[in-house]
Amino acid sequence: MKKRKVANLIMVILILVIAAAGVLTAGFIRGWFDHDAQAATLREIRGVVTMQQGGVAYPVDSDTVLRKGDTIVTSSRGTASIQIGESS
């Protein structure tokens, strides 16, 4: 009975570690942790706009932080403005 409780506790801890790693990885890819004052940020997105980052493509929203090597792709009628730094 005690072995079963220990095994269950280890399983729960492993699940939490895997979930935390997934959230941190997604946050890193999406730029949640980038707080550079001179960073480029997507603004005013219209139409379909995707970003390719590290070989992974996904749709983006306004306020997405761009990093070196990111590629922005728009549909034929899509647009996105890019703000660099704190300018308005």
C-alpha cells in the first residue's frame, strides 16, 4: 500500500513537471518572457498573419514580440504593422 502511494506521488510530480515544461516552452516560443525595451512588436494585425519561429509556424495576435530570425507571413490581403521599441 505504501509503495502505491509513493508511486502515485512520483507520477503526480512528473505530470506537473511535464506540464510546467510545456508552458515554459510555449512561453519561450511565443515571446512571453521577452521584455527588451527595443524589441519589435506586432501591432494592428488584419487578415491572416502567421509567424515562423524556430521551424514552427503559428498564427499571431497583436502585441506578439518578435525575435531575431522570426519570419512573418501574411495572406494576400493580410497586413501587420511592426513597432520597434517604445515608440507610438
